[in-house]
Amino acid sequence: MRIDILTVFPEMFAPMDASIVKRARGKNLVELNITDIRSFALDKHAMTDDRLYGGGAGMVMKPEPICAAVEAAKEQAAKPGDVKVIITSPAGELFSQAKAAELAKAEQVIFVCGHYEGIDQRVEELLEAEVLSVGDFVLTGGELPAMIMADSVIRLLPGVLGDETSAEEESFSDGLLEYPQYTRPPVYKGFAVPEVLLSGNHEAIRVWRRKKALELTYKRRKDLLSNAYLTTEDKKMLEEIAAQAPKNSRVWISLLHYPVYNKKQDIINTSITNLDLHDIARAATTYDLAGYFIVQPLAGQKEVIGNLLRHWERGFGARYNPNRHEALARVRLKDSLEDVKTYIREVTGNEPVLIGTSAQARENMLGFSQMRDVIENKKADYVILLGTGWGLTGEILQSCDYVLRPIYGVGVYNHLSVRSAASIIMDRLLGEKS
Ligand SMILES: C[S@@+](CC[C@H](N)C(=O)[O-])C[C@H]1O[C@@H](n2cnc3c(N)ncnc32)[C@H](O)[C@@H]1O
């Protein structure tokens, strides 16, 4: 394979002459060329950047020297064929192990390192380049990203790693983080190597490593689990890991029948819908919420809800469908939001944090991933408030600690039933990260 790196700072690439990359180059498993874009500049001052059209601070890299350098790199390739041109940019798609494996199959990869404010947009279009980022942060130039990407591609080339299996067992290769590794001494400062690794029992070691990889991924990168290759044995181990994981924040949900708006923005009391009672209770159980409150102050309505709950708690329903019984056991009927807060205070000793929801955009709303971060990082009792009718009143939303952004699907239509919205909100805040 041939890798070309085009840069205005060729002196930055000394690390590509050390360790495994040096060995790979020495064995001719990869041909690495670092080219100074300045040598393709058109004017006598070797200018590779210029001012921004439309105004703004900083300089942008000119298209002519870069395009000429890419064309020259392509022409120099001994085996012209499958060429990938990669522009490094924080505005690119995120680089990954899967992308490294894809690039490792190409005949030639050409990395273009940006600098200053970046590269003239026409380069991407003219060269049909892929734009890749190494993370959601901004670096001074594309040299470090190009080295990172080239390094991860080179170590996947056949013959580069001594032991062919070592790349297969590393983090990400099967969608999980790698298990912890140990070497001598067996005890260091009182910390011993796990006994199983000294046992010589290959099957026990395999199972231990797999469980540790799953544990680590569950703890640090849950988002990877939804795309990982998981066997039935893995899924069982994950269930055990999830059951043993320390629960930090508790999340509750509450459906308000009062006070809510009607179509004319009058404040009204709505009636119970049996489907909301069941479906939100079932979703709340699926996402392991601490409880589901129905706020309904009207006596007649409370009687109906009480009858329904009794049927599933103690009546025929409880025996006929134990799963439904389990879900509805989370439901608590309260007269007001104040009563919900008092209940949580009494049970947990904590002041609940209120998360309002609305189908309409307003000031100071929080995105789902931001809210998820708050829940994961700030230990508390959170209550998601859902409105019936035409939604929660302005006064309730004002009293919330956070208000979530409206849910949107793919267009502007977002008239969901409250039970659909409840499931989507629970999934976005607590479900598998995608
Ligand atoms: C200062 S950055 C330009 C940032 C650009 N103005 C923006 O906001 O997207 C200069 C160059 O560094 C490289 N770079 C910086 N951060 C990067 C990242 N996270 N991934 C890949 N390349 C990056 C790119 O080559 C970029 O053209």
C-alpha cells in the first residue's frame, strides 16, 4: 500500500519513523511519502493560503497547490488503482476502526492536512475526497489527525503486526472495548493479577476476558453495545452486568391531567385514557423508572383509575397477566404535582428535579443528549412531566428545572400521542445510545 501525506509542515512527521510503522516501512509493507504542499505553489513566495472570501478572521488554504500535489501523488503510484483521498477536518465524519479497515484495503490513500482556517471547499468537490475528523475538538492542523489515521491503517496491513491475531482482539474489532491486560509481577503494591489469568484454564480465561470487555464497554461506552456482535452468552452476561451496575440517578415519570391547556389555551382537567395508563407503565418498566405518577384530582376520575389499578394489582388481571401486573405496580395516583414532589421527598429524602416536556419550541430548552448527560453525571431524583390535552401550562413549565426540546421525527409534523412521546423520551434519555 502507498500512503501520501500532503502538508505544509513535513517536519512534524518524525513519529512516523519509529516503532511498528518504521518496521512496516522497512519491510516495504507500506510506502509512506510526506510531501510539502508548498513545492506545488504557483507564485514566487510559495503561497499556500489566502484570505477568506466574505470576510472573517484567518487564512484558508488555496486549492491549486493541493490539487496539483494530489495529482502528482496519484501519478507517482507504482500500481495505480483504488485511491482514497482524505481531507482532515473537524467538520468531517468521525474516523473509526471500521473506516481504518476500509482504508487498509485501498491501493493508495492520500491524506490532505489542513491548516489555519481549513481548506478551500472546492478541493473536496474536485478531488471527490472523503472528509474525516478524529474527534469533536479542534486541532491546529491536520498533521496529527493524518498520523493517527495512517498509523491505525498501517497496523492493519497484512504482516505488520507480529502476531496476526493481535489486531483482531483489540478494542473495537468486534464492537467492544478490549478486556484489561496484565504482565509480571503477579502482585504489585498489593494489587494482584486476577487469579483466573494464572490458572492456565483457557476456557475460564476466555469467559473472564469476554465478561470484562462487556463490563468495560457497558461502563464507559454503552453506545457501542447497540452495534456490537453479541452472542447469546454475551447477552446473558450483559444482563448480569446491568443488574449489578450501581444505579446513580433515579428517574420518575408523571402524567398530568391537571393543570393542562385545551385547544383554546384555557386551563382544564382532562380525563384518564386507559391506553396511557397501560402503555406508559409498560415503557416505564422497560426503562426501569422508579415510578409512574398519574396526577388527577377529580373524584370520579380517581375512582375509575382506582378500579383499573385494583384489577391489575389484586384482581383477576394480576393472575391472568403477571407482566402487566408488574408494570402497573409502578403507578401511583396523586392529586397534584405538589403531592408527587412530597412523595418523592418522603421516599428518597431528595428534592426532585423537574424535567418539563412540550411539543412546542420555547426559550432555554435542553437537547436530549444534553439532558442525558445531566442525568448520568448529576446524581438526583428526576421527574419527567408529561401533559395531557394541549400540554403543560406555562406556569408548570416555568417551575421546571429543565425543559426538553420537542421531539421531531424527520419532518416538522410532531403531533404525537402522549404515550408515544413518553416512550421516545424514555428511550432517548435512558435507552441504548445509538
Ligand atoms: C484550526 S483547524 C480549522 C478549523 C475549522 N475552521 C473549523 O472550525 O472546522 C485547521 C486544520 O486542522 C485540522 N483539524 C483540526 N481539528 C481536527 C479534527 N478534530 N479532526 C481532523 N482534522 C482536524 C484540519 O486539517 C483543519 O483544516
